[in-house]
Amino acid sequence: MTMTYQDSLKPVSRAFPIWMADRLVGFLRTLRFSLRTPFDERHDALRAEVERLRALDDDALARLGLRRADILWHVFA
């Protein structure tokens, strides 16, 4: 006697409705925003300051008394 295995589950290839995807994305954005902490806000502020200083040219950094290699030390000190 030989035993065989048959899988009765067929893959479902239905398209995910766009309106449902939009609602899911909106829900996840709301959830992410509601879970923000003061640490997240501080992180965003520090990151923005690093990006602002990195966008300056070397002459502007020199006028501020900074070198490009010292930007992170300056921001996180």
C-alpha cells in the first residue's frame, strides 16, 4: 500500500484592493505618529542639524569655527 500526500490548499492570487491598502497605510502612519516619544523628537532634531551643517560648504563651516570632520562631535556634544 502506498500513501500519497495531496495538498488541497490552492494559492490565492486575488489582487489586494487599493482602497484597503490606502486605509492600511493611513492606519500605520497614525499608529507610528501616536507612538512617538520625546526621544524620537530629539533624534529628528539632531539629524536635521547634522544634515543642515553637512549641506554647508567648507568656507561657511570655517566661519562657524567647524571642520567637516567635527560636525558630529559638535552636534552630539
